[in-house]
Amino acid sequence: MLTTYKHAVLTTFCLILLLLFVPCGWTWNAKPEQAAPNCRSRADFVRRSAHSSRFEEYEEKRERIIDQLKNRSLQYDEPLSSDEKIVDLYLQYLKHENYPVPGENSFLPMQNFITVREQIEDTALFAFLKRMPKGAILHIHELAMGDYKWIINHATYRNDCYLYKDRDGGIPYGALAIFETPPESRSWVPVNQDRASSGNERAYDEALYDSLVINADEAADFHIWDTFFNIFDLLQRLFNNADFTKEYYRRAFEYLATNDHVNHVEIRFGLPTDQISIIQDVIHEMTAAGSDFSARLIYYRVRSKSPTQSEEQYLADIKSALFECSRLMQKYPKLVIGFDLVGDEDTGYPTSFLAATLDEAESQLGCSRKRVPFYLHDGESNWSPDYNVEPYEYIRSYPTHFNNNLVDAYLLGSKRVGHGLTLTKTPYLMRLYKRADIALEICPISNQVLQFVPDLRNHPAVSYLNEGLGITINPDDPSIFQYQGVTHDFWEACMAWDLDLQALKQLAINSIDFSGLTQVEKQRLRAVWDKQWQVFIAEMKNKAALVELDERYRENQY
């Protein structure tokens, strides 16, 4: 009887198990890992189906947002051709070689350029970008665009080249100058004489070069701006010599045209104006030799007064400089194109303080002289805008704790703005810039070395690209940062901001469209650039054929 009872209980238990598992698709001969996943209950299956439906809705919303972001980002003039798409795959292959191993902090754009320059130059991506036609450089300074090694190895070997060796004479120790006749002051020593007495001429030349550039220790120094400004003072007296000046610009222009594939350059220029004719002669000689290279000058003044000036004298000097710029534009209509204020914004006068003087000078120019376009350095600061504290006493007493200069650059009608780093902090002002089609002259390496953007992945230009603002890539002061041209800046931007070929192409086109050339000159330059671009694409397509591109670069690319 007991046995029969146990048998009945066991049978009943087996039937219950059968009812639980069979409706869910479970089979007796299935392996555990093959059992149906949704086997707990029909209610669970319904819940999973609802989740799937909600996730499909999530994905649809996400796709709509991504499409909107794409529509707001960098606008392309034209789609890539089939050959350009192949070259773009090759570009992705070259970029992939420079990404770090996961978990390693070895990504070069997050490290100071001064410490990784040689590593960048050794990459295949650098060779690719160096060969790429870049259009125009729109932001570079006259004293920091040439070959400093040529200055050391040739100019300082002239018998009329002198070095200043007094620390109390009002001239920076180590300043260089060329004199037609020996100077009376004994503080000026012939470089050849000083070199010969050093006991090690090679080490002497290396030390002389090091005094003209930012090195790794200086790049990490809080007072880097003091070192930076001092270098300009060390060099400027060399340009009093016409022969030196002509050779300096000739070598700089030929490097840009031949080595860096740049067609046009717009230079911030603040040296004595009699040197403008020398630059004009260099361009004419290059043109006569068959070069398509061109140059323009943006005349400038520093936004801070000298220690010996009163505020009234400084403002009078700014007004006089604007008049002078107008005169130069009339005298050199194919060379001088506008006016700028340069220098450290955190210690110099704000643009708002100088706006009244600039506006007054512009009004006085009237119809009798050529009005002067502005190409202002503004927003090169780590301070945020602050629109609640702008009484007159604050904006006069810089340095202070805010930077509103981009508002005044906009109101003054600046054609372009140099740097514009703080624009990303004011979305409304960013929209005004986009609506007014004011381009930003982005200088990645300068912004990093001068301690505004230590990690270039965080550069505000990423926001500007995503918002569809007009931006161009520029080197600012490359010679001081131990390079020439603009290839290094393109390398940093390409890697840090994950740019593809279409973005690089558009940035080159932007540099032509936002240049200070006339419309006819822009069309002519664009035609030259288009031909160079097609040659470049053909060359890179051939290089791409030699490489076995990983399938990951082909999947879903176009």
C-alpha cells in the first residue's frame, strides 16, 4: 500500500514537471546550453517582447539625433569621388597605426607637442599630410615662420652679426642684430668672436638655437608666455638688414610652397613698414620663376602699452596705426589687407577698451581713405566670459578674471578671429558667429604649447566642427615651436579630432574661401589647388594599392 502511494506521488510530480517545461519548448534530449532561453513563463516572454519594442524605439530616437548632429556639423562642398574614397580608406589605415594600445596613455595628441614632435614626423601619416595640398595658411607671425636653423648656421656666421651680452641694458640678454657699422656699445659682441672663444662651436650653436625656441622644460613652465615674448625680442633686430630680411622670407615662402604644399599665406606683420617692399619683391621674383605662391599682410599693434607709455599715448598710437594701415593698403593693394591687435589677452587691454578708439579712427577715415578690415586675435584665453561684471574700471585694469573679447570682435565686424577658444563657452555668441560667417583661425599646436589646451582631444575646435562653424588650421608661431609649415598642425587635428579625408579636404577649401583675397583671386587659387589635389589623390591611390587594407576599413564606410 505504501509502495503504491509513493508511486502515485512520483507520477504526479513528473506530470507537473512536464507541464512546466514542455510549453516553453524544452526537450528531454536537449543539452543544457541548448534549452530555450525564455522558459520561465509566458508572462516573462511578454515582458521581453515589450522590452524589445522599447529598445527599437530607443534606437529610432538615437538615429534621429545622430542625423540632426550630422546636419549641424562641418558642411562639405562636394562628396568624395570613388578614387577619394579609396584614399580615405588608406588614410584610416595610416591613422590606425597611431592609436595606442588600450589602457596605455601613449596617444601623441594628449602629450605636449615639444616632447613628441620627432615621433610625429616619423609616422607615415605625417608623410601623407605633408604631401597633401593645404590651400592657405591664414594665421602666422612674421618673426616665427622662417628657418631658425638657417639663422644659426648662416646668418650668425656673418661678420656683421652681433650678440647682446649685458643683462642690465634694456635689451634682452642674447639678442641678435646685424649692424652696417660696429656698434659703439661694448655690450654687443660679434657672434663669430664669441663662438670662437667658447671652446666648442657646435655646442655654442646648439645653445644659440635653443635660446630661440621653446624647449620641453619651458613648455612645462607656468611663465611660458614670458619666454615666448622674449624670443620675438631676441630676433627682431636682425630684420633691420635688408639682405637678411629678403633671404629669410624667400626661404620661408619656398619652404611653404615646395615642402609643405601651401599656395597662399596671410602673415601678421608689425615690423617697420619699409620691409613690405622687400616681401613684395620676393613674391614678384617667385611669380616670375613660375610659382603660384601668393602672400598677404595683416598689419598689427600689440594690445598692451610699453612701460614708458601713458595710456593716452598708447591709444593715440593705436589710432595712428590704423591710419597707417589704411595708407599701406592704398600703397600695396595686392599685399596689405587689414589690421589686428595681438598679444596676451589676459595681461593686455581688452578689445572693449580699444573699441572706441578703433571706431573713432574708422569714422575719421571716412571716404577719404581706404577703410580697414579687422582680423582680430580674440578669445585666446582660459578665462570664461562674464557678462555681469563689465564696469569701466574692470575693463581698464587687466589682468582680470574674465574675457569678453569675442563679443567686441563680432561687433567690430572682424572678418576672421584668431584662436577664438572661449567661443565654445557661449552658445548664443557661437550662433551669431555662424550666422555672420566669421571664420576661426584655429592653431592647435600653439594652443597646446602655450597651455590653453593641454590635451588636444579636448580642443574647442571639435565643438566648432560639430556646430558647422567655418574653421581653418594654422601654425601661429611654428619656428618657435621647432617646426615649419602647417603639416604638424594638420597631423594633430587629424588624430585628435578623428578627421577623415572629406574633413581635411574641406578645411583646405575653407582656407581659400575665408582668405583675404578678392573673389577673382580665390577662384584662381581654387583652380590651382583643384589640380594639385587631383595629382595628390592619384599618388595616394597608388600607395593605397600597395597596402593590404584591413576589412574593418572597408565595412560600412560608404
